[in-house]
Amino acid sequence: MVKLNKICVFCGSSEGNDTHIIDTAKKLGSVFAERKITLVYGAAKIGIMGEIARAVLDQQGEVIGIIPEFLKKKEVVHLGLTELITTTNMHDRKLKMQEISDGFIALPGGIGTLEELFEILTWLQLGLHSKPIGLLNINGFYDDLLRLLENMVRKGFVSMDTYELLLVDKSIEKLLEKMEEFKPPQRPHWLTEERT
């Protein structure tokens, strides 16, 4: 069983226009605080990112924000976090998120959210980490993406083993349960960190 002490959440720096998404993000923050799970995220005070961080902090939970210097200067950083880590660039930010987190959850977001999700999924596929990755499919937000991935499997570009690495659910509790029960694939023998 995977112990989820720290979970990194990828999500939008905008709020979008679906109030159910905002409410679910707040609920996820509350669940984290109740379960003593530390939120690791991109350190912004705006959008869905800000909503989940506030929900955790409002219930005396812990939040670690990780932000590159150039975004910190744009005054979007949340200054009331438990811990704030500043990196030199975006790549170092994602590397730090991966290093300190026990798992990852993607909420609705934009291009940046998709980029973070697919990079961390690729790292799992390549054996660079062995941590669970969850997709919280709120209000069917990711239905079209899942259909695209299924088509990639049908067309032979993604293996079923890789497709099944992404844990999907619309329920927070069920998704966390799937993440706790996650069994990572065996690391490819041909891959070493020196080759990446």
C-alpha cells in the first residue's frame, strides 16, 4: 500500500466557469487536511490552484508551494503557505515536485496542467519514478482526453500497460483509494538515470 503523505496537485491558474470544479477543488483541499496529507502545488494564489491551497490552509493543513523565480516576480505567489520553495526555472520546479511528492493528482486546468500531467506520466512510463498518478475527472472534464488516449491505444501509439498507469475517477475518495493500491510497473532494465 502506497503511503500518501504528500500529494502534488496539477491544476489551473484560472478558475474556469464551472462552479462544480471549484467546489470539488475546495473539497479535495478539505480531504487533504482531514487526512493529514500535505498539498504540494505551484504556489499560486489565483485560480483553482489558489482555491485548493486556501481550503487546506483554512483547516490547518500543510501546503508546500514550488514556484520559479520569474513567476514569483509577477506577484501571483501565495505568501501564506507552510513552505515556499523557489526554483530557477520550470523544469527544476517539476523535478522538485516529483522528488518531494508521494503521488500526483491532476484537476481541470489548461495547457500547463496537461503538460505537467503528461510529463510526470512519461517519467513513470520510463521508470524515473514509481509514484501513483491520478486524474480527478470532475463533471466529465477529461472525457475527451480519455477518448483520445483510448484511440492512441487502438492505433498502436500507446500500450494498454501505459494507458492503465493513469488512475481515473470522478470521486475523490475512490481516486485516493486507487492511488494507495497502486503497484508500479517494473523499471525497464535498459533505462538508467544517466540516459535521461
